[in-house]
Amino acid sequence: MIGLTSDGQPCISAELPALSGGSWSPALWSITGSVPYRIKIPAKGTPADEAHLLSGMERFLVLVQHHRRGVLAGALVLLAATAAVAAVLWYDHRQAERAWELHRQATLLYLARPADQPVKADQNLKQAIVLYRQVVDQYPRSPSAHLALYHLANALLQANDLGGAIEAYQKYIATYGANKTMLGLVYQRLGYAYLLHGDRDQAVTAFLAVLDVPGALNKDHALFELGKMEEAQSRPEGALAHYQELMKSYPNSPLASEATVRIKALEAKKGPADAGSGGPEGAAPPSAKPMKP
């Protein structure tokens, strides 16, 4: 029969029949008497002891020893990959430092152009252009490359290299067009370059592009330039539309007051100016020359 011992362990108990005569001796109790005996059943699921853990570690070491060539090769590959990543990061850091230093020197030269020393100012401008171009050409992956390209275009425009400036602005748009913070300003400067180059249609396209840039902070400037260009083409209705949009959308713009003056002037002379072929000198359309960049 199955039962429990005094300490709660499971056991099997059985009784043996007594021999004839009913007598038994202690030495022969297991075969002469009716004495119960118990068999303990060990509990299952006992945790592994230190010997088992040690055996597992030994098996792991044996496995590593058996495949030592593969393990060594994997370790070498991992070490080489780590070293390569570290080298690339260090190289990029050094490149960024050099690019930033060149950009800093170029900016100092660009700003240090004394008005009373035209020769020195021209020399500094030319040196700044050289350094900006060096950053753009030699360190295109550096964080300062996009600023160097923008400042290069501005410096070329200042040096009256209109073709070079237009090309640099277009390169910025093609390369860093995702930078919406700068994109609106680049389109505006491109519009100025086209105006100075005599290409009004491209200038209009550039200024209109500013209005399409999400979050651009210079849309008031673009509207003002578009209004001035409409005036220069003797199209007062178009000019009024741009000035009124500026007043409506950007009432706190520094250009709002001048837009108000131009709106009043256009409305005052719209009738008489259209009626006569030769109006007074004050009726001539304002110049479309862009504001100095």
C-alpha cells in the first residue's frame, strides 16, 4: 500500500505473512514475521547542485576548445569591425573640426571688409571665397558644409559673380532642399541674383518658391519683391494684390509700413494714371531694383 512517512515523504508499505508456528527471530524478521517495510520515493525536480553547474561549464569549455578556430576567427572579425567603426568616427570628427576652422576663417575675412579700404576689402572677399569653396569641395559631409555653400553663394553675389552665385544657390537647393529653415532664404537670395542678372521671369519663380516653403520666415520679403516687380511692369492690380496679402498675413512685418504707403499711392493714381498717356513724373512706376542683399 502507498502511504506517507513520518516526515511526509511518499512510501510503499507491504506486509509479509508469518512462517508456520508464528515465531520469528530478529535476524530473520524480513522473512519470518509479518513486519511492514517501507520504500522511499525521492522527490522529483530537485535543483541542480554545484556539480551539475560545474559539469555544464566544463562542457562549454570543451565545446569552445573543440571549435577554437571558429571562435578565434569570430573574435577577430568583431574586433576588426569595432576598430573600423572607431576609425570612421574619429576621421569624421577630425574632418568636421578642419571644416569648421576653415569656415570660421572664411567668415572672419568676409566680415572684415573695411569700407574705407576697398583694396583690402576686395582681397578679404576673394580669400573668403577660396576658403568657403575649400570647405564645400573637400569636406562635403561635414556639418558646416551647407553653411559654407550658402555663404559662398552670398560672397560670389557680393563679388558680382552672378553666374557663380546662381549656380551655388541652385546647388544648395538640390543638395540641402530638406533644410526648410534655410531654403526660403536661399530662394530669396536666388531671386535677387536673377534680378541683378536681368532674368525677371526666373526671379519671379524664385520669389514664388519662397511662398511654397512650409514655415519660411521671409515670405513677407518675397511678397514685397513680387509687388515691386509688378509695379515695374506697370501692373498695379498685381502689385496691390501682393502688398495687400503682405498686410493681411504679416501685419507686424517691418515691410508692412512701406507696403501701406505703396498701396495708398497706387490707389490714388490708379484712375488718372490710366486715363492719360503722359502722367506726371510722380506717376512713373517705382524701380524694381532689389533691396541690397
